[in-house]
Amino acid sequence: MPNKIILKKKIQNFSKKILIPGDKSISIRWVLISSLANGVSKAKNLLMSEDVLASIQAIKKLGAKVIINKDICKIHGVGVKGYDYRKNIIINAQNSGTLGRLISGILIDTPHPIKIIGDKSLSKRDFGRIAKPLSKFGASFNLHNNGLPLIIKGSQKLKSIRFFENRGSAQCKSSIILGAIKADGKTIIKAKKSRNHTELLFKHLKLPIKVKKNKNFDLIEIQKVNRIKPIDYIIPSDISSGAFLIALTVLSKKSQLILKNVNVNQTRIGIVKILKKMGVQILMLNKKIYKGESIADIFVKSPKSLKSINCPSKLNSEAIDEFLVIFLIAAKANGISIFKNLGELNKKESPRLKWGSKILRMMGVKVITTKNSIKIYGNPKLEINRKIVIQKYLKDHRVFMTSVIAALTFGGEWHIHDKDAIKSSFPSFLKIINSFKK
């Protein structure tokens, strides 16, 4: 079968209630930290995507036992110092920046060199951003063109560090936190605001971490950890995956959607804040706290019209994985929408700022871009009556899913290649999309 889909028909109005798969960021963190626990950790609704399965393969290579039975995953942890550091270990992070960067922090005490490799997309991403702080602990890193493959040689005399993380990279911050648990003394990170799943999980486990919140930065202190208790977790649904179904609803007529049991962590709900500013009715219902994370049902209703937005840059880190579909929504708004300081988007699985503008131009939308900004001239009456081909996008799952949403809401004949791209984050995406057509 060809690895592409062809879409020629717009979706009809719908009213749906959906439970989407588990949060990818939390799933990977649960796998890695459970492998360091003393005892057996269990998870339900663990995301069974390629990124998470790569994480499971990584910890198995390092000596952790993993049992998956139907919808339950059990990990027999080996303890903070219990990894089986054999010679010639190669960890394949595939497409996952979260895995590649976070596990680098855990491996800084390896006595033998460990190689981390990835696919074509991941190999191009910046790993210098984690090698620099992690080397301060005492480990050494050998990188290929600042990316993968990289080789880590650890140290048995790790010392605490101070580091200023100024990019707003949760992956960089988390890799340092995970490295700090093996270092003597107190590690201090001044970190630009970003996702805080690692900190919340540490707090839930009562590990020695302190977080002082300032306006633009968090001050994080971590001490050495000797023991981690097992973690039983029902993984909440992923708002980054849900964003595509939210966009489908916003861009469709007379439709509404409820997404059940979604992680609505304050560092992840930028899309909700942005869409509210654009005039979308979007509500968080049945809110609760679970393992330190905020969970809610998200209700969204398609609006009669959309307002343009001059998007506040302070929301960028909260919506960094959702901007492709936000751009799509801006294409249907009344007026000109402006998004600034988004250079970090081009350092994702593909250069997403470039791809966002490319897709919009293919659709006939006027777009002006710089290396870190985009101006979108919205057209509420936009209809597509041409053939559009999406290919050679480094198999970025979010480019694929954004293209599907565009095809289903703006019309035209779309030929979207590399449909296997969704396996890295949202394997059931097309199955769920097909349920909307019934």
C-alpha cells in the first residue's frame, strides 16, 4: 500500500466526545524515571507511539525489565545507580528529542562510552544545548555537527552545577534535572519558563527539588537522590494531540467537541488562551489535580467568525507544538494575525515555521515571514479548489496532521505523503479522524 493518503472531501458538521491517547511528554518521563525506581511501576493509558516504544527499548538495553499486558505497562526499576552499563551500548532515540535529550542526563555516570543515534530528522537537531550543561557535571560528550550521533562517557565523580537555561527548552532543563540526581551537592538551574512535567513528577515522588517561580524564570534547586519509589500512573490524554481535533472543530461549521481527561498543565494550554483571544468558545470542565498535574475535559464549539490576533510572545512556549494548526486557524480569521519570536519552531522535527508558511501559501493565503516571525492575512471565505501535494517534510508528524486538518476543512485535493509519520506521537490519529466522518 502507498504510504500516503488522498483527501478530496470536506468534513460535515459533527458533535463528538473523544478520549485521545496518553500524553507523550509524561509517558516518556514515566518510562525513564520508573526505570530508576526501586520496585515495580505501573501505568495505564501509556502512549504506545514510536517515541515511547523507543524509550522502552532504551531502558531494556540498560537492564530494566518491561512487561506490557493489554493496557497496562509494568517496569521493574533498577534503582538510581542500577543501570547495566555494558560495553558498546547504542541507544536509538529514533525521532524523539525528549528521549534523546533526557536520557543523556541519566547516562552521565556511565563508565563505558554510550552512543545515542536517531533518525534523519532528530540527527539534525541541536544536542549541544544539553551537552554543554551536562559536561559541567563531569561527563564528556562527542557530537557530530552539534547533533547525533553523540557519544557519552560518564564520570564517577559528578559535581553539582549552576546553569542558566535561556531558551525555554523543557528538554534541556529536564536533562539537567535528571543529571543532578546523580551529582554531589546542590544543582541550581535558572530556567526560562517551559513545560514543568519533570518538576511536578519529582515533587509528587517527594524527591529533593525546590522551584521558586519568578515572572520570566524559574529557579530550580535539586539535590542528589539515592532512592526513587515506584510510580503508578494513569497517563492523562495529550493536549498536543488534541489540538488537531480542536482545530478541526474550530474550522468546521456548526460543530462541537469534548476531549475527555486531558492534561491541562498551565505550561501546555497556550492554544486554549490563543483561541479564546480569537473568539473561540473553549472551556475546561471537571478540573482536578492528579499526581500534581491539572486534568480536565475540554469543550470547544465552532465559532461563527474568528478574530485575528497579535499573539503575545509570552504564550510561545505554552503553544510551541501547536502553532502549525494555530496558523491554519489564523488563515480563516478576519484580519491580519502576527506571531513573533518563533525561531525555536525551526529547530523542531522539521523547520516548522517554514513549513507553516509553505502550507498556507500552497492554500493561497498571503503570508509574510522573517526568520522568527510570521504575518498571516486571514480570509474567512477561503475555499481551496486545487491539488496540493505535501511531501519531503522530514516525516514531521505535526506537518502531516496539520495538512489533514487543512484538507478536511478548506477543501481541495490533498496528496499527503509519509502517513507513517503519525506513528511517532499519535498512531490512532487517522482512525479517530475517520470516526468524525460517520
